[in-house]
Amino acid sequence: MALDEAIKIAREQKSTLRIVHVIDVGLTVPAGVPSPNLPEVDEGLYVRGKALLTAAESRAREAGVQAEAVVVEEIGPRPGARI
């Protein structure tokens, strides 16, 4: 798993591991489609992303690696550009 490799590298380099989860809030529904529950959908993405980050951060710390985790929201076709 990529997280395991990142933890290994951070431990070897004695560095802090930054774990990032990008949420593309602009692509939850197609444009022009009515969605009265869009805020709840976006909130659900954030909550699930935060839970994943919390688990990943805990794994890193259990392995003796200092870690920080952040959720980044992006609108557009290239959410990975925010990383």
C-alpha cells in the first residue's frame, strides 16, 4: 500500500509525513441537474475523507512517524493539482 511505503520513507528520512485527501466538490452532480441535497453530499465526502485521514495519521504515528493530515477541497477538472 502506498501509505506503508510513505511511512517507511518518512521513518528512514526522519521527516514528517503529510497526508492529503483532495475532494472535488465541483463534480458531485452534473451541471444543470437539480440536487436539493448537494450540501449533504459534500459534507458526506468531507466526513469520509476526514475519517480516512485520521486512520492513516494514526497508522503513521503508531509506526513512530510524525504525521499531519489535511482535507483539501477543489473545484475543477484537476483536483490533484492542489496537492
